[in-house]
Amino acid sequence: MPERQLQQQLQDLRNQLAEDPPLSDEDKAALIELMSEIEVQLAREIASEPDASLVDGVNLAVERFEVSHPTLAVSLRSILQSLANMGI
């Protein structure tokens, strides 16, 4: 269940990015890379090899977008909570 919720949150974030918010190419690339890292972590979680640095990356992204793109920050916080619920 938590994995399904996290996948849905990642899809929501992808949808937000597809709406072409006013982000720099660097910011978009950073979010896409972060989403990829989360998906890799999901695969590792199944194999029981959690990566704690992933949470730090999501926290940094929340801080980065909190003021300029609050909707993205909310989505990232939801992802962060899902990771915490999964024990990552």
C-alpha cells in the first residue's frame, strides 16, 4: 500500500511538471533526477537496501521550492511522508 501511494504521488508530481510551471531547466532536471532516485529506492526497498541520503535530497527539494513553487513543495512533502511511512 505505501508503495502504491508513493507511486501515485510521483505521478502527481510528474503531472505538475507536465503543466510546465515556471521552473528553470536546472530545477526541472533536479526534480526529474530526484524522482528517478526515489523509483530506484523503491526497487531497493523491495530488496531491503534503503538509502537514507534520498530523504535528505527530498528535504532539500522541499526547501528549494517552498517559496517559489508551493504546490511542488506540498507534493514533495507528501512523498517525504510516504518514504517515512515505508521506513526510509
